[in-house]
Amino acid sequence: MSTYIDQTLKDLKAKNADQPEFIQAAEEVLTTLAPVVDAHPEYQKNAILERIVEPERTIMFRVNWIDDTGAVRVNRGYRIQFNSAIGPYKGGLRFDPTVNLSVLKFLGFEQIFKNSLTTLPMGGAKGGSDFNPKVSPHTPGKRCSDGEVMRFCQSFMTELFRHIGPNTDVPAGDMNVGGREIGYLYGQYRKIVNEWNGVLTGKGLPFGGSLVRPEATGYGCIYFAENMLKTKKANFKGKVCAISGSGNVASFAAQKLVTLGAKVVTLSDRSGAIYAKSGLSLDDLKAVMELKTVKRGELSEIAKQLKGVKFFPGVNSWQIVDKVDCAFPCARQNELNGDDAAYLLKHGCKLVAEGANMPSTPDAVAAFLKAKILYAPGKAANAGGVATSGLEMSQNAEHLSWSAEEVDSKLRGIMAAIHDNAYAAAAKYGHKGNYVMGANIAGFVKVADAMVAQGVC
Ligand code: NDP
């Protein structure tokens, strides 16, 4: 490995010793960049690596809100504006008790390369809060009410609004931030700035949202995987697919797979995993989506209602399958470890495409690469969500709404372009078929060149 990369990583680890997720993400990217860094001495001369691992701005703020009992609650809010060399900051907001600086820096860092890969002009950012909408602060076993979520979102935006704008920073959703939360956040933003400018993406259709945005990350992941299969002259017909998660990304990935003739055998959540040996139907998936987005319940509650479905408490989707062709981790970071990878490979897995961000641990990634299966890292495979957010921004700027067919066809085109760029970059540097190297290199070069051209700023 280039000594320049070595030294940058050493300094980064010393400086961010308390941020394991960020170190993991940075190490994963930097260790694949040796061929380009060696070929481009201007990157070292301009300290591109040192600069790209340091956020341009980190904002932390207090979020106080009043719960339904009248008690005052305090959470912490964040926005990491990581890199704006190629466009306004862009990246989701996550509300989860596991949110901290390390997790958001890892997500914001990944977002730089993902956004660059989309071919659209978007910089990288991420934000969120340690607020947990899934646990009521006053009634055990209950969730926060809609009113509590609304008051939290309003308070969060009362600080965030001053740091964002349609040409500055355009946040979107992420874990636990869906249509309901984006609606509350946007309402408060619009009220404060007294302007309609579409500053958030993932908005509802009546107020500037894009058709196909809710589906885009899950569908995009499957489109990417379809492109990988094409390189082997294969398709999804009859393929047995394991999916983790049952939220936005997982459910639309599952839906697309079933329509393409694949058999989706697993989904999961915090309560455990479901296994349907003969495959989930579109009706089963509809019931799961309703459970998650309307009733806001757990898979453990629904398993008995679905025919031929078994529930396994407290486990993820991987080690419960008999046979599997493809796996789609779509829940959260580090949810698929080396043992899971070994199990999947032993049971026939030939393709892994990550709907979630960094769901495979480094030993799992190493196992997939060693086995030379088709393996797509999240920054490439799940870029369809942010790409369609970019399309939402374009529609807002033009004051137009495109049809679902138009957005879906652009999404397909973007996922094919990301696939082809990553494939070509890997081949160019002697690692044909290695989508990790390809995605990192293709994403990095565009941002690095922009930073060099813009001088030391
Ligand atoms: P959701 O909140 O809609 O779904 C998350 C899913 O993961 C839920 O099923 C949730 O279970 C499960 N999950 C979360 N934490 C745990 C845990 N500790 N153990 C077991 N299961 C868990 O989020 P999204 O679908 O939007 O996001 C999923 C992943 O995709 C994240 O990594 C996100 O960063 C990434 N992503 C999302 C994009 C988007 O457009 N939404 C875009 C690109 C990437 P439960 O319901 O029980 O909480």
C-alpha cells in the first residue's frame, strides 16, 4: 500500500480513536486507492486524502421537546457537512439511539463517494439524532405518539434550518425518518424561512415529492444486482433471495425481486427474522409494509398471519436459510459478520448486494472477495435513493413533476451507469470484477479532481 495512504490512516486513527465506525469506513475506502494515488502525485501534493477524511463542518445541537405528559425531553442533533466539492451537501437524517459522531461520520464519508457515483452534482453529508421514535419516554412498551414525533421534528428543524438550503445542503430520510418525519421537518422549515424551496427530499407527493422516491433505494439495489448478473449472462428468475431488514429499503427490494420472478425467503427486524421456504408473496409483502409504516409493529406480531412463514426470535436473516442464491443486507451497519458470510457461501450464495450502508463487517467483505462472488458494496448498490433525491431536486427546481415511468427509467439508467463505471474502474486498475475497488476509485477520482481544481479551500 502507498506510504501516503498508510500515513493518512495512521493519523486518522490517532485523531479519531473513539470513532470505530468512521475508522472502519475510512480504512475500507483508503486501502483500495493505492493504484490511483500512485498514478496521481497531485493528490498527495494537494493533501487530498487528509482533506477528504476531515468534514468541512460538523454541527451539534440541543433538541428539547415536550412529551405527551408535559415533561421536557432533551436529545442531541447533528449535521455533518462532509464534502461539497462537486455539489451541495446531500445525505439523510437518521433518528436512532445508536446515532453518534462516529456513526454519522461513517455515513457522511460514504455518502461523498456514493453521491459522486450517481453522476449527479451532489456533495456528501449526513445528520440525525439519538432520538428514538420507537420507544416512548414515559410509557413502557409503547412508541412515541405522532404528536411527540412532530414536536421533536419541529424542534430539530428550529436549529437545523439555519445550516441548510436548496443550494447549500439538502437533507433526506434514513433509518426511522420516513414520509411522516420529512413532512413535519419540511413544514417547520417552510414556516421559519417563509419560502417554498424544496429543501428536503423524500417529501410527500402533494408538496414536491418525486414519484418512485420511496421505492428508489430498494429498486435501485435490485437494478444494480441485475446488471451484475448480466455480466454472467444470468437473471433473477427462480433465484432464492435472503433479505435482512423490513423497512423502506428491504421491503421495496423484496417487492422488486418478487416481480422479477425471484423467491424472497427472509426478512428481519429488531424482534427477529421470518423464513418462508417457498417464498413471500406480493400480498405478504404488502402486509409487512403496512405493519411497519402504518401499525409500526414488529415482525413477531405478523408471522402467524402469513402462510408458510416461520419466525425466529432475536436472529438475523442469514443463518436460517437452507439454500440461498443471493443475499441483500438492508437493515443496518455491521449486521453480517464473517460467520454469516461463511454460512451464506456454504449454502450456495453467489451474489451479495448491500441495500444498507456498510452492513458487512470487514471479515465478511474479505470472504466474499476471496470467494470471487458478485459482491456490491452499499455505496454503489444503494445509491438509487440519493440519485432519485437528486431527481426530486431537479423537478423542484423546474417546478415540474415527472411520471413514475420517467423517474423509474432514469433510476434504471443511473444504476446501470454506476455499475458500468465501477466495473470499468476496477478493470482499468487490474481488479476486474472487484466492485469494492471499482466503486471506491470511480467515486473518489471525481471528487479528488474537483478538489485539486478548486485549490486549497
Ligand atoms: P428503516 O428504518 O425503514 O428500516 C430499518 C430496518 O432495519 C428495520 O427493519 C429495522 O427493524 C432494522 N433494524 C434497525 N436496527 C436494527 C437492529 N439493531 N437489529 C435488527 N434490525 C434492525 O430504514 P431504511 O430501510 O431507510 O434504511 C436501512 C438501511 O439502508 C440503513 O443502513 C440506511 O442507512 C440505508 N439506506 C437507506 C436509504 C433510504 O433511502 N432509506 C438510502 C441508502 C441507504 P425495526 O423495524 O424493528 O426497527
